[in-house]
Amino acid sequence: MPENTTVRLRYYKELGSWVVPDKDTAQAALGHPALSSRTADAGSYLPADMREQCGELLDVLSRWFVLLDNELHTAARRGVQRLFSPGRIRKLQESIEEIVEEALDEFPQKGVGDAMPQLAGVISARTMALMLGLEKTDAAQLHGWARAIADFLAASYRRDFAVRAQDALLSMGEFVKNSDRADSIWNFTAGDERDRLATCSLMLFGGLETTAALMGFSLWYAIENDLMRLVADEVRATETAEIVERVLELHPPLGHVARAAETGMEIDGRGIAPGDLVLVSLTGHDPFDPPACPAHPAPHTGGGRRTDHLAFGHGMHYCMGAPLARMEATALLTQFARRFPEARVRDLTWSKNRTYRGFDHLNIRLSPHEAE
């Protein structure tokens, strides 16, 4: 194949799956009415005895509105849409700034700190607790639940992942359900108990791992490209937002989404049969290629604030939490730069999960002149 040829569609016969790696084709696929979010039930990959044992997990996940289409999706989403209205998000700006400031106060002020569990994880957990009317809880506990579900969704044939995910889901449900706050998400989510658990778990899951990953990517990108003094400058605040958008374009935390063809259709002139699975890349790369886990990010080119990437999806499934995630990343980047303008990345560890992408560890030396 010529070097500059764009691959718009690939078929993996051994997996029975199509892959859409090209951005423009991916955008069209995400808006195609014949591609359903109701993909193959995760339980179909488990042995029969595990499908019975983990029945509650499979039932609740099947009710996530990101896996529903058309009116069912709209109705389920409507119940929590008001939580993410532009007006409410704007009113949260001061609270988010306080959450970031508090997390930075708790972060090591000298030597080396791990920005993933000690900053990104703490900020995303406390923000979601605020958003959903939950009491402040241990960030590690919330992220532990979310990672267990992420691991299962990425490898749903694993017995151990299924058991761990169900335990996490039930524990998460008890935590949300037993909140005594009147504005708890549990109290105004519609449907029966499993519908409520589905919506609550989706909100927690979606707001924790992907947002923490975005914050980690943003710190890494800015530090490695020597942008910290620029970010710390209040006069150039808009450039911080541009940096976050560049990070979203280069390193979207969610690597791809799955769709299923409801009817026969075509993508880029190729025939897709009814029932075929289609993996739509949000990164511009084939998810089955060897994962790109660089030690250093691409150089910063600037050039304006582009938002035409697919990091938050496209169409009716566009992520409602996008403004909040941007706010968290921008707030952390700005405050961190003002406190630690000479920070340097010591080392990092990429997550092995190809679907939910990010760092497990991002160890940062706060001053190049200090011993660890």
C-alpha cells in the first residue's frame, strides 16, 4: 500500500469485525442510522455458568444509555442531562478550582509525586461526588470500582474480570443508594432500581477514568513541551484551553466505540452485513495495531483551538460531560503550573487497557534541583 494512502475500513475475518480507523469515515459511521449502539451482549463471551453468576452485572450494563438507541437513549439520558447543563457547569467553576487547590495542597510539595492517583484521581473523584450529590469518599475506592468495570468491558471473556466487575458494581450501587443527600443522583434518576443503578454507575464510571486520563495526558504534554510558564501566565489563559484541545486530539482517553449493523449497509463502498460488528476508532488509529505508548508526546505546534476531534464522540452520543472534563483539565494544568513551573516528568507507566487509555503512573519531579 502506498505510504500516503488512508485506510478507511478494515475487516478482520478471524474476529468477525470491521474497524474504521479514518477520522472522517469514523465521524460518518457514528452518525449512521443503521449502526446501533446495541452491540453484542458482553455476556455472550462468558461461559454459561458465568452468565448466570454475573447476571446482575450484565443486566445493569445493558441498561447504560450509551448502549441504547434513538428514543430509548434520549429518554434515559434526559434524566441526568440537567446535571450537565451549560449554566450549571459554569456555576461549578469556583468549586472545581477549590477541589484542584485542595488536591494540590495534599500533593507532595517536594521531591517526586505520582500525578495519577494523587492528583488526577483525587480531583475526578471529588468532582463527581460534587456533581452527583454524593458524600466525599476515598478516591482510590471510586477509581477501583471504575477500573474493575473498565477491565471487564475491555476483556469480557475473563471470568475473574466479570466477578470483580459485579462486586464493584454492587458496592458502587450501595454507596450511591445510601447517600442521605436530597440532591443525590439516585433520588431523581428515573426507572426501577436497576435502571437507577445503571445510570448512576455510568455517570461515575464515565466521569472518573476518562477525565483522570485527560488530566494526566495534559500534565505530561505541557511539562514535556516546556509549556508550564506559558500556562501559568493569566494573560494567556486561552492558550491553556488550546493545549487541552490538542491533547484531546492526540490522546483521547476512550480509544474506540463499538457499533452493530442493524441492516445491510455500506461504509466507504464496502458492504456491511446485518449483525456485523464495527469498531469505530476515536484516535485515528486501528485499535488492533500495536498500542502507541510513547515516553514523550508530540511537539506542541499551537495553531488555534481545534475541536473537530472525536475524543468526546459525535452525534447523539456526544459526551454530555465534555465541558466538565475540559474545566477540570484546564484548572489542574493552570494551578499546577503556577505552583511547580520547573516540574519535570521522571517516568511514567501506560495502562495496558487499549480501550480506556491513560497512565497508571505519572511520576513528576517537582524541581529539577531537588534530590528525590
